[in-house]
Amino acid sequence: MKKTIKLISAVVIVLCVSAFTINKTSTSEGYKIGDVAEDFTLKNVDGKMVSLADYKNAKGFIVTFTCNTCPYAVAYEDRIIALDKKYAPKGYPVVAIMPNNISIKPDDNLDAMKQRANEKGFTFPYLIDKEQTVYPKFGATKTPHMFVLQKTKKGNVVKYIGAIDDNYKDASSVTTKYVEKAVDALLQGKEVEQTTTKAIGCSIKA
């Protein structure tokens, strides 16, 4: 009888652990196309707190998870600046978020972010996800990792997830500008044709 009880207890424990693992996996995948992204409040390099709700007149957002130290992110900096200059006036500003654990990547700390933003002349907020609570909700895994959101009555709906374009090495050799195509479609009242691509970059350091 005792052996039977021990066996049943062991099976229950295994099932509970399995269920926890499955649940953890399913909830850590982040947003999918069509999901409503939760707003957030993060510190900008100017010391001010920034939320998406601050942008009263925005039609949507180009959210990028990026950093100072990843060569892929650095390679894309000018293109991210260009995205903001092109689309912020049309209602789709860039919002950049640095997701790395600064104890692992000290050169991604807020002071270093501020210096980088000044050097490059960032025209958009560069926020630090210090507690690393925002990037997991989005499901971001790389720097850079792009999310195009459209503001609707339901909230900020995810319309595109993935890479900026198809050539991180050379901007002049790009053949498909994924983010631009997505935003252009939304501005024209159309559906985004290619809603997901594989983000190319460094893994986010947790």
C-alpha cells in the first residue's frame, strides 16, 4: 500500500513539473501577430519616464529592442534613425529599448546608452528595460528585434515581428525592407503581407 502511495505521489509530481514547464514555455513566447501589446513605462536616456500612452497623436509604433554592444545592432543604427525620420512625421515613431542585463553587458548601462544616443543623434527615445520585464512580454530574443504596432480602439496591435530588412551587412544591398513595407501597408489601410521574419542579431543577455 505504501509503495502504491509513493508511486502515485511520484507520478503526480512528474505531471505537475511537466505542466509547469509547458505553461512556462507557452507564456514566455511573447506576442503573436494580432495580439494587443501592453503599455510600459521605462526610463529614457534623458532621465524621463516614457510610455506609449504619451504619444497621443501616434497611429502606431516601431518598437526596436537594441543595444550599444551588439555588432548587429550597431550596424543597424543608421537605418533605425532613418526609420524614425521617415515615419515619425507620419505617425509611426521609433521607440528603442535596451533589454540586456547590464551586469553581463556593463557597456549597455544607462550612461553608456546616453553617450551613444548623443554621439549618433538619436531622434527617438532610447529606454532601458532595467528590470527586464518588457522584452519577455514582447518575446524579443535578439538585438535588434523589431515590432510594428498599430494603434486601434482595442490597443496597440502587433502587426509585424522580425528583422528590419534582409541584409544587415550592407544597407545598399538590401532587397526587401520588411519594416518599411509593413508600415507603408498600414498607412495605406492595407494588411501587412509579410508579418513575420527571423530576427538577426545577438541574443538578449538575461
